[in-house]
Amino acid sequence: MKTLYWLVKREFWEHRGGFLRAPAITAIAFLVIAIMTIAGGEIMGRHVGARFPLDDKNLGVPASGIMDPQTLQRVGTILDAILCGSALIVLAVMAIVVFFYCIGSLYDDRKDRSILFWESLPISNWKTVLSKVLSATVVAPVIATIIGVIFGLLLLALLIFTAIFHGFNVLHVLGAAHPIQVTVHIIALIPLYALCALPTIGWLMLCSACARSMPFLWALVIPLASNVIIWWLDLIGLAQFNAGWYFSHITARLLFGLRPANWLDFSHNMPGTATDSLDHVTTLDRLGLISNYASLGARDVWIGLIAGIAMLTAAIWVRRWRHDN
Amino acid sequence: MNAVITANGLSKRYKNAVALDNVNFEIQPGRIVGLIGPNGAGKTTALKAILGLTDFQGRLDVLGMDPRSQRDKLMEQVCFIADVAVLPRWIRVREAIDFVANIHPRFNRAKCEAFLARTKLTAHQRVREMSKGMIVQLHLALVMAIDAKLLVLDEPTLGLDILYRRQFYQSLLEEYFDDNKTIIVTTHQVEEIEHILTDLMFIQDGKIVLNTDMEAMGDRFAEVMVNADKAPVARQLNPLDERQVFGKSIFLFDGVDQHRLAELGEVRRPSVSDLFVATMKGTYA
């Protein structure tokens, strides 16, 4: 346990730039863009003499200051969606970082020969591989989620500040947002995300463990080329393959499993899943743990999981004997 | 005492070459063994086999364990510096110490820090900011703080200047080595380790061609400086090697009675490098 903790810590030391700095810089960049846009809009507005009165009257807030529940719910959903969307942006950046992290995870130290140092310590290969899987499935998403939520809150604060500046009394609607629940739900969905990302992580790490050079190319070429061959065989009528099925069930799961909300593939047709509508379904509902975790009922999730674990096991075995010179 | 390493019929074949050919040897505790051979002779393969980094045929027993199947446990007792400058470039001195201290059950943090205090390394420094010599200092500090029974060094000082090389072996000898420890070292800079070795192993084309302790080597091999007039007599005694210096001939003999040699000229113990060159004659021909 202690060894594993320190191995994960080592991964964080090594990849601080990708796990911490990349999401943080993304958030800061988006905040700067938002500030620039708002400031630009204000100044342009002044130039053309336009005013944007956002006071209570214009926005239809009754004199009593109490909005009807449906309107409040809509506003709350929009506010929650801003928070959620901000987290999604950061998680998307993290997905790219983790993609390349996995590809390099069992290859880079062989390339720079530092594997010889790690191998001089009493660490079993399965712990090394597991620590890297944990970094990809827990450490990176948790950091990205936290940064994403902070980013979302700052963005909300910025919008609220702008609204106040224009005379709107935000206190009316602030109670309609659920920042804490949204945050808790996003974090609670990380295990589901990890389970659905495992086939991709397993595949990338297997390529990383096997490749004598250019693991990125192997990881990409094998699924894509096999997909093209399937498509071609289908096209010339030599065999009855469904290239579309192959793409969504093999290629996409090997390569694109790290994207945010990756479990939605499996919950599409699940009964009880809500469709888009601001009136009946709030952002909070969309993040509902039960409806999302219901995607675990899909057989494909488990097949992917088994495949992912099998590939990781293979990666551990390959790691044991591959010491390139 | 039990041998630290016992190899029986140790063999390793690559696709088109034999790296180790049915090798047998035994290494006792408390020895410093020099494993010396030309490039491609199988030194590194032998070390890799001992460290459980490669598969092999035959039997190999390291500290009572099979390095292939019990590697994780074995590495608690065995340490190695495989090559110069293999520390990960991103790691900081402090991180490296923290990591090893928490991973290795036999690591002594105080010892490591005491050693580093005598170098110019600072806690915050990254490996990528260090010179090659400093990297080796850090690696050595980490390794020396581990109370291992067996230390394997594969060309540990390649490319270092003489100050670092001296310091490296001196530290090892003065602060690390004792009767319970065994060190195996391979290097091409034979002259520098010759005085610290207790045993010598020559390896050529995957075979051990000489395996002796240094005392026995002095008894068995002799170098004689012979005047030109006595040279024909010396040649009749089947010298391993002959070379000319200042009009005199220097002969290297294997197993010839030293009293008899004394009649021919001044008898000396040959240097390991001269012995090596004589033994490996024709390797690259």
C-alpha cells in the first residue's frame, strides 16, 4: 500500500505539468478570454451608445422579488450547466493529456534507460503498472475536476459581477444554482468514467509496453488500419463485416474512451434516461448518479472492462521482460 | 559461508549469437569481483541474468533465490548501478531520496544525506541540471545508503573524469564495503579498480576464461623483464605474451616456477590489464 502510494506520487512528480499545469492553464486561458469578451462587449457597447439594462424589470422579475418556481428552475439549470460545461472543458484537456501519458507510461523510461534505476528497487511490475493506471483514472480526473469546478465558479462569479454591474439583483436566482451538488456528482461519476475508460487505457499502455519505438504510431495505426481493412472487405463483398459496428465497438473504444462522459454511449437507450429539455430535466438530473450508473447495466461496459484488464495484464507481463538497449 | 551467487550451466542465446555459453562460477560473500571482458563478451548479459532482467537457461542462484521468479524479493538484498546517468532526468534530489526511503526497506536516509552533504548537490536540484559526475554521486549516495548484500556495478564510471572516478571507488571501499557485502564490477578502466579487487573473472565469447582470486593470480602469473641475451631461453618456457621495452623483452608466464624465472630477470606481478590483453589476444582478429 505504501509502495503504491509513493509510486503514484512519483507519477505525479513526473507529470505535474500534464496533470496539474495543463488543466490550470486551460482554465486561466478561458477565464482571460471571458474577461476580454465581457470587457470588449462593454466598451463596444459604450461606443455605439447601447445600454444593456439588466435590472429586475427587464428580466421579468416581479416586484415582490419572488420568481415563479419554473423560471427559477430554468435559471438554476443554466447556472449549473455553466459550472458543468466548465468542468467538461478542463476534463477534455485532461483526456488529451492522459492519452499521451498512457502512451508514454511504459515506454519513456525504457527509452531514456531510467527503467534501469526503477528496476534496481524492490518494486513489482504489477505495482508499477497499477500506479500508472491509478494516475490516469483517479489522480488526473480528480485534479481536473477540482480545477474545472473552480474555473466554473470563477466564471459564474464573473457573470454575476457583470450582471450586478448592470443593475440586476442576483440574489433572486443565486439560490437556484447547486454548485455543491454538481461538484459532488461530477466527482462521484469519476469511477464510472474510469471503468469506461479502461479499454483505452489498457490498449495504450499495452502499446507503450510492447513498442520498441513509436508507441503512438502503433496505438493509432492498429485500430485504424484494421478498421479500414474491415471496411474494405465489406465494400468488395468478400466478407460480411459491419465497419460501423467495428468502429464504435472496437476502434472507438480503444482510442476514444478517455473523452469526458464516456459512459453516455452505453446509457443512450437505457430506459428512464431523460431527453433534453430545460423544463423537465435540470442539469442536476443529467448528472444524476443513478441514471448514469445505470449504464453499468450494459453488457458492452463489462466486455470492455475485461478487455482492458486483459490488456493491462499483458502489459505487466511484457514489462517484465522488455529491457531494450 | 554460503556462496552469494552460484551459476551452473548458465547459458543465454540471442537470435544469432551466444552471449553466455554454459558458464559455471561461484562468488563468495565479502569479495569484490572484477568481471572483465571485451565488448560483446557477455558481461552485461551475465549481470542481467543475476539481476533477473533477462531469461536464461541453466541454474542460477543468487542469495538463495532464483532471479527470474523471485526478483521483487531479491531486489531488497541486491542493488545495482547499471550504467552512468540512468537516473530519471525530471527527478529532484529531495524527491529521489524521499522515494527510495519509502520504497526500500533497507535504506538509511541519514547515511544518504551525510554522503550528499559532502557534494555540491542541493535538495532542490533536478537530475537534468546536473553534470554526469554529479548524477553518479547522487546515484552512489542512494545506493550506498541501502544495506544490500550484493552490489552490481556495470561500467559505473564510464565517461567520468578521473576525480569523480577516484572518489567513486574510494567511497565504495571506505564507506560501503564490508565482510557481509559483495560487489561485482565490470569496467574497461581496469587499472583503476585493480587494487580494490579481491577476485578476477575474465569472460570471452560467453565463456569464463579465467577465474581467480588476486593472490592466486600473483602466484600463477608472472611478468619477467629479460635481457636480450636470455630472451631465447625465456621463449622456450611458453610465455603467454612477449613485448619489447627499451631493448629488453617483457615476458608473461602462466604457471612457471617463479624461482626459475628469477634467473632470467626481474620478476613482477603482472598488471590486470597486461594479463587481460595477453589472454584476449586475437579476440577481434
